[in-house]
Amino acid sequence: MSDYPISGYFGRVLVVDLSLGEVRTEPLDPATALDYLGGRGLATRLLYDTIDPACEPLGPDNAFVIASSPLVGTSAPTAGRGHMVFKSPLTGVIGTSNSGGTWGAAFKAAGWDALVVTGAAASPVMIDIAPGRAEIRPADDLWGKTVHETNDLLAAASEPGRPARVLCIGPAGENLVRFAVVANDANRVYGRCGAGAVWGGKKLKAVRVRGREKIAVADKERFQSGLDQALYLIKQAPVTKRLMRDLGTAGLVELINLISMLPHRNFQDCTHRDEDVDRVSGETLAKTLLEKAGSCYLCPIGCQRHTRVAGRDGKEERGEGPEYETMVLMGPLCGIYDMAAITRANYRANELGLDTMSYGGTVACAMEMAGLGLIGPGETGGIDLSFGGAEALEALVGMTARREGIGAALAEGAYRLAAGRGRPDLAMTVKKLELPAYDPRASYTQALGYMTSPSGACHLRGGYAVSLAFFGGAKEIPRFSLLQSPIAIRNMQNLGILQDSLGVCRFTGYAFSADPWARMVSGVTGRDFSVARLEEIENRVAALERQFNVEAGATAADDALPDRFADSPIVVEGRERRVSRDDQERMKRDYYEVRGWDRDGRPTPGLLRALRIEESRR
Amino acid sequence: MTLKIKFFAYFRDLFGARERDLVLESAATVGGVLEVLTDTPERRAEVFAGAELKPHVVLLLNGAPPGRGLSTPLADGDTLAIFPLLGGG
């Protein structure tokens, strides 16, 4: 238990300086806790107070912050997630990434609210954390090992009732692949924006935690009323009650195809044969490769896919995935409908520590470039890089993680790959982050979400338009509304900020939004977090993320889709659709106005004052 | 007129098909077709709450939400998809 003035927090930030080899605990300012809550909000504030946003992302001046929230450690459903924030080596703007699994809950139980890691070690190290103790240890013996090997070796230190939970990088992070992940429980990942490369640049292989501290709940009745409401609603909605468990996220594949949003061949079109789509659907996955569903910490939804597949050598392999994004970006986006090959490539990416989304987007880009003669047959070591090449998809995972042959170019991500050969227009990225598996020409709202997401084209930070257009019931937002998209996407982005700042899963949003969370967080902290107050926090975090990006050098010109989406239409509901530059401009200006940013997309001094966003304390 | 009905997720088990062609002798609305399709108490209970669609049932007419809900008129050759609210990403 803690004597901190706000329940639900320990009031302690663990700061590790890898350059100096020092570990210390700093106090968490209560005003910062109340203004930024936890998770994404708190981590963003601590990062902004620690680094210069203009710093070199792979150097010692970058830092990463992982923050917990007041709900983590309580019985709130799904509240075991962590949020990591850093300057991204892929995008050059804020890197912001979230992971489930169990590490977040174990870290909180070690008695800290956040972890800040600065500097860089001279040789490989790991950080070992337990209640009241944290130390930097040599990790030369772990360097070069896969994610799974590292996880198994470090988790072996588990004790009864006190499991050791591991975050680590694989060879991809060590080799500074710009879209390397930090893995959690072996197969959950901080996936997007290249956190693994930031760790690799710091020579940090792993962070292990063992915790058993308890969290106090200040107002048990209020907490319980929110909890009861949340659990009731999760049981009421078929998607959270059973569909996620039955079908996993890949249950979306057929639906997204039905609404002409399923990308094909590096976003050249959204045209697939139904029988091909069926081969990569969630239903087919459930009937063929799925062994069982699994869950993250305290999750009643259970979307994880624990699968098995025949290896290329005929031997059975077991692992996790594929999720919707992986299935489509490694699959149809590359012209591939071979679920077994996609699953094996997914396993390899998990072992070596690559983001399956950016990897799929980069391979699709490379395939289009190969078709145009921009990557020659002599460069691929005999691998056929044509669209549909499942063997290439599998073989290139290892080459990319180890930067071998053409893999060294792929390791830079789609934008640098294409721009390096004079065709940046072939990279389907926003702010150099590869697009998720929803074609923005099929929804203006999704287009604007990609354009304005703080981390580049991310459906989780940018807002998820499919829900708005098709699952909103009476509140549905037409998918081609220029007028309604800016407010709709702001609201969706804000709900995401809240969930990320509370350490809870996005999928709870299919059952309920802010109200049960407001009651639970008020109950835990004993402070009144009304929905309106939570909205203020959401707006504060959005403004601070934008301020970070402005100071990192991003401008309004970066809030734009690749040319393909403005110039080449796809057919949706019988009509040709694209997102013209004028339409992008109009939505962007309206969005800035909704956010209270100036015409160049910068938070105004008045807005920063009104939201109590102080200057950096670095 | 002839309509194509597509079923997704648990509606495939409920209706025993991935898709079926439905031939109607006269003009129909989305709601009218659902009345025809929900020919058992179990099917009806999964689709309707009283006269309204259950909140988690999603319909797409030729890839778009039906403009007038259950009273949207149908034309020969239309495709109506029925699925539960799905999540992912």
C-alpha cells in the first residue's frame, strides 16, 4: 500500500539512465497524475519532460517511457495493459504503442507508476525489477537470441505466486530494423512505430518484472458500480460476449471485403474473388488452424488466436496469430491468400521481433517495385518478388530482421525503400508509417484518421471508422461525409486516448464507452473523474502529442495521404471513390478547428494555457 | 424478384447457409424479407427485438447501410448481407 495522496498510484517513477548505469526513483507530481491520468497520457507527459523532440531517435538522447494507470492492479476488465511512448525511428514523430499480455500488471505490482529509460549502454544489458529493487544487468548472453528464447530464459526465474514477466526485443530490434517491436509474454507486442529499434539503439535486450504490491481502492462502492455496469455490458454485446472468442479479429476479413475496403496489391485496388477472401477469413481460421482462444490479463473477451500449422518441412509448428491486420497486410495486400504461409510468416516475425503490419506493407511495396523493375531479380538472391509470392513473404522475414541482402532495404520500411529508389509515391504510408488494412478511399473518416493520427497511419491512434460507419446504429456517421468526419474522428481518437491512458483494451469499446470507466477510475482514486473531466484529459493529451510533433519538425503538409488515394479511384457501392487533395485539405482544416489548433495545425498558446499544458521541464 | 442473401458469423449456423437466393413474387422491403427469413422462433429472437432490429444486428444492402432502415424498398438483383456487429483491427 502507498501513502501517496491519490489512491491507485504509488507516486513513484522508476528512472533508468543506461549511459551512467544508474537507477533511481523520482516522485510523481500529483498534479501531473491528475492531469494526465496514466498510460498514454502520463507517458507522453513524462517523455516530453525528458527528451528534446528533435533528438536522433536511435541515439542516446531518445528515451522511452512505459506508464501504468490507476485501474491497473484492480479488478477492472482488461486493465493490465501498458503504453510505451518514444520518438519513433520510423516516422520521426511521436512513437506511441500499446500492448496487452501481463507485463503491465506485473510492473504496477512492483510498486512504480512509470518507467523512464534514458541514455544508451555500451554493451548489451537488461533491467531487472522487483518490489523496492531495480538493477541493470549485463545481457551479452541474451544478445542474438530470439524473442521466444529470451522470454523463456528470463521467465524461468518465476516463483510461486510471483511470476516473472518479460519485455524483450529480438534480432530485429538489435539490428535496428525501423519497425522492430518490443515483445511482451513472447507473442503480445508493442507493435507499431519501431520501439524495438529504440531499445536496440540503447543496447537494451529486456526488462523483467516480478511484483506483488497491492492497489488500494478509495471508494469501493463507486468502483463496484462501474465494474458491474462494464461486466454486464460486455456480456450483453455479442462481439465481446462471444464473437471475438469465436472468430478473433480476422472475423472482420469478409465484412471489410463486403464494404470494398479490403486492400489488394499495395492498395492498387480493393478487388478480390470471394473464394480467395474465404481462404483468409476468421471463419476459415477457426475451422482449420485454431487450437484455442486465449486472453490477456483480466480479459473476459479473449480474442487471442493460439494456432498450429504445418511447417514448410512438414513438421507442425505452434504459435499465435494471425490477427486481422497481419492476415490482410501479409496476405491480400501482397496478393497472397495462403493462410498457412501467412501464419508461418507471422510466427517468424514474432520470434524475430518485427511488426507484422509494417512488414506486410513494406513487402507489398517491394513487390510493386519489383514489378516495375525498381528491384532487380539479381538483388533478391533468387527469390521471386512478384505479387502472390508466399515463399518470398516467408523468406524475407528473416532477411529483414538480420538485414541480409534486399532485407537491409526492407528493414528501413516502405517509405525509405521506395524513396531511396526515386519513387516515394509507391510507399503507402502516412508520416512514413505503413497503412493498416482499411483502404481510406472507402471512408473519408478513415482517411482523416490516418492523416491526423499523431503517430502516422495507425487505426488505433487515428480512429477506427468502420465502427462509426456500420456499427453505430442510430448514431452512424455516413462514410463519405466531409462535414461530419472531423468531429466524428476527433471523438473516436479521444476515446482511444482514454482507453490507452486507463490501460484497458479497445475492444471494450464495442460494449461501452466512457461512463463505466469514469465511475471505476473515480472509485479507485477517490477523486471525481466525470466524463467531462476525462474529455479534458483526452484533449490535453491530443494537444501535447501534437505539440511534441511540431517540435519534432512535423508540419501540416505531413497530414496527407499518399498520391495514389487522391489520384486513382476504387469502386465503392457502384461509384468511383478517391480522396481528392481538396477534400483532404477541407477535412484537415475543419479538424484543426475542432481541435483548437491554428491553420498550420499547431496548438495555439491559448489552447495550451487553457489545457494547463506546461512547457517541458527538461 | 430475386434477391441474394449473405450470412456472416453465427448467422451462418442460424440460417444454415453462407448465402441463398430468395425469390419473391411481389415487391418487398428489407423488413419484409427479414420477416420471411426468420421463420423459426430461434431465428426471430436473434434478429428482432419486437418489431425493431436487435441493436447488434447489422445489415448491408449492396454494400451500404439501407437508407430507410427496415422500410427500405428492394429491387431485383439486390444483395442483402446480415451479420452481427463485429470488431477487430
